[in-house]
Amino acid sequence: MTLTADDLRERTRKLLDEHDTADRSAFLQARFDAGLAWVHFPEGLGGLDAPRALQSVVDAELAAAGAPDNDPRRIGIGLGMAAPTILKFGTDEQRKRYLRPLWIGEEVWCQLFSEPGAGSDLAALGTRAVRDGDGGGWVVTGQKVWTSSAHTARFAILVTRTDPDVPKHQGMTYFICDMHAPGVEVRPLRQITGEAEFNEVFLTGVRIPDANRLGEVGEGWKVAQTTLMNERVAIGGHAIPREGGMIGIAAKLWRERPELRTPELHDRLLRLWVRSEGVRLAGTRLRQQLAAGSPGPEGSGMKLAFSTLNQEISGLELELLGEEGLRYDDWTMRRPDKVDFTGREAGYRYLRAKGNSIEGGTSEVLRNIISERVLGLPSEPRVDKDVAWKDLPR
């Protein structure tokens, strides 16, 4: 039976009637078990095998009732990247083990992809995974970098090199890594904001059971593509209301502080407002496309637009404030568990937005993806495409 919007409303109202919204943890668990977490996921895994577009019906009912939700700022990597990858490539046991605590927020996830020598070119990664002596698992050694939330994460999605004798895209394997396992060391990377939400992670003889592998051996690049496409949608394609996000902060400041206005800044604000509204509407269209299938390269365009706008709007806000904008509240070294663009001052937003064009794929890489996979322009020459990884220059 195909579920309708009315069916989802009825199920959501029943959830609200039977469970106390004041008990956040219990309510989120009940919501997952009722199939109203991700309605397009299979039954028993937080969903109802319903059309993805009907998620908005559930979300609207819950929001109107003031029901609690999970916190994407804290568990965004799990929700936006790990979950869809586990759903597509995970075994039944992996799905049942990881998806529920992930969605509820009991277990935070991080992403062990980028390395000091393999950031924009992820397929050049060198973290090695080799079979252990009895063949029942793997031993991983290497270094990862720019890892958000590694200091709070329980698990990580991890891409490794398992075969150095084949071209770089063919010799990779994807794992779930226990961040509490012996040999995992997390070191903070202090950023321009003074905080350290990013980390570098050292893996020294970390043992991972083969049961924690996602996808087939040697097909890590294929699995990683699912993660990366969902990552860019998660970063740049999230739903926001009209005049929400960064442009809302700048517009509010403009209205409340008329003494700061100049004609030039007025013109810039209007241009950024129009662009923000265009990106918001494009995000709505992208989510509608997602309802019919998997994310494609369009997510790269959304992420690029999001990054550029955030940087330009935060720069406008700083100029609008003048000397006030140069003040910064606190350079204390902290390791936050989430990024909060709206709860801090203008200086923080300006500095933190610089990372938007790096995290989740650099703007340069995203422009290549757009040019080749969206616009159909000729690909850049790739002389190392068919060269064995071990023979690549370093």
C-alpha cells in the first residue's frame, strides 16, 4: 500500500498523542520506531518505505506541535553522510546496529577521508589497511586531517588503501571505525576562530573487524561517492525559511541600525538578498529532485553557492558594523561539539565562513565537478588515472 500525505499526518498525530514531547530522548526513540525519522527508509529502520517528499508533511506536523527534534549541527555527519551510505551499502546487521542511535543522537559520527597529501584529490590517500594474521579483520595505519567532531565521535566513516598495486581509484576500501579503539589518537587543530572543531586523527595499528566493512574490498571509491554527494547536499541543500540563515542576520542588522547604512552597502545587501533567495529556491528544487532518486552533481553547485554567499554576507555584515565588527568576544581555545553561525557575533561568522570553501569539497574541486558533470565540458587531463598507486610521484 502506498502511503499518502493524510496517512503520514494521521501517524504523526498518533505519535504526538501517545508520547510526551517533554521527554526529548524518549520521544525521538518513539519517532524512529514509528517510521517517522526518515519516511523513505525501510520499515524497521526509521522509515515506512514512503515517498521521500512526504517527510516534509511529518516535519511540519511536529514543528507545529513544538515537538523536539535531533540536532543536525551536532550530528550532521551521521545524518547527512553516514546514514545514507550505511543504508545503501551496509548489511542488515549494520543497518540495525547503527541507524537508530545515529538518528537519535546517542552516537556522534565523524568522517575520516582527507589526509595531509590527499585533500582535494581524495583518491590519492595513503592510509593503509592490511589483513591481520588470521584473516578475520584489518589493521589500519595512517593519518587523517580536517576531521570535524572527531573529539566527540563514537564512530567514523573511513576510507583506506587496501591495494597499492592498482590505479588509485580501484584500490580503496571503506570501513566503519570505532573511534574508541586502541591506536586511534585525536589531536585538535586550532582554527582562525580560536577554537578547534577540526582535528587530525592518527591511526596506529587500529584493528577493524571485516564485519565493519561497507561495500566490497577495492570498491571504496564507489562507496565514498555516495558519501560525498550526500555531504554536499547536507551542507548546501538544507531547508531554510525565506530570509533565513546568514542573510537574515544581515537584513535584521540593517533594519535595526539605520545609522550604519550607506548607499553602497544598501546595493550590496539587495544583491546578496536576491542571490540568497535564488539559492534557497534552488535548494527546494534540489530536495524535490532527491525525492525521486539519489543526489547527483547538482549538490556540488548548491554547496559552492552556499559557501560563496556565506563569505560575502559575513563580509558585508562586518563592513556594516565598522569598528564594532573588528571586536572579537573570546579567543579561548575550545573544542565545541557543533558549529553555531547564528549564536555568535559578526567576527566569528566572518572568520568561520572562510572554512566553508574548504570543508565538504573545496570550491575549486566543486567547479570542476560542475563544469564536467553538469555542463558537459571536456575533462581536465588526468595522467595518473591508470597508474598504480605505488608508482605515483610523492
